[in-house]
Amino acid sequence: MSPDTSAPVQDRAQYGVCAVLAVTGLLVIADALRITHLTSSNDPIGPRPVPILLGVCLLVVALVYGIDVARGGRGEPEAGEDIDLDTRIDRRTVLLLIGVFLLNAALIDWLGWVISGTLLFWGAAFALGNRHHLRGLIIAVALALITFYAFAIGLGVNLPAGVLQGIL
């Protein structure tokens, strides 16, 4: 007698993904509940609802995904339509990007967001292949200034000014 091949094959490792999603959702909710409830006339609901909503969404996704896995659902493997699966990893690009992010983290308090953000944006563009250095630098400065003032004026969040304190 041959084995029944019509039964769906369960990939039990996917339950681990469900568990990670659920734990992350619970941690986000628990952390959101620790936020002090501050309200003002500009913000009557306070900072809690968005992280709580995100945590609930993570729990819902974990539940729906768990049900799908239990019913035998499996993700379709990458077909590699627009990528070459035999190509090696571009370690230089990955290491340059890691270096740029670490440099930004190390310099943001001292130099401030505008300068460290400029280095971040320009360095990421360089790592990803941009060779128009002057144009990339101009765009990076513009992005850093736009994000600095968007956070300060639009969100009321002051990013570090660093050595440009009093100028910005």
C-alpha cells in the first residue's frame, strides 16, 4: 500500500515565525502600556494608540498565519524571476552600508543629525552605486535638512543639532 500523498505537508518551522510575531506583538503592547498618558490640546489621544494598534496587528497576523499553517498553507518558494540565485553576495556593498549606519550611530550626538544624516544618506547612495558625488551630496544635505525640520516642526521631536546648535 502506498502512502497517501494527498495530505498537506505541514512546515512546523513556520509555527516559530508565528510565535516570534506573537511575542513581538505582546512586547510592543506591553511597552506601549508603560508610556505615560500625556495629552494636550494638540494631541488629545496621546502616544499610546499607535504602538498598541501595531501590537494588535502583529497578534492578528500571527493568528491568521498560524491558522494558515495549520491548514497546510505554505509559502511559494522564490522563483528567482528577476534575480540570479547563483550570484554571490556583494559583501562590499553590505559592509559599506553597515559601516555607514554604525558611523551615523557613533557621530549623531556629537555632530548632530544634519551632518551625520548627510553622511548616512550620501554614504548609503555611494555604497549602492551612485557615482555622482556632488549631486549625491547636495541631495543628502537636502534630505538631512528636510528630515531635521520635519521632525522638529511637524512632529515636535528635536533631533540632535550637535556642532550646529544655535545655527539651525
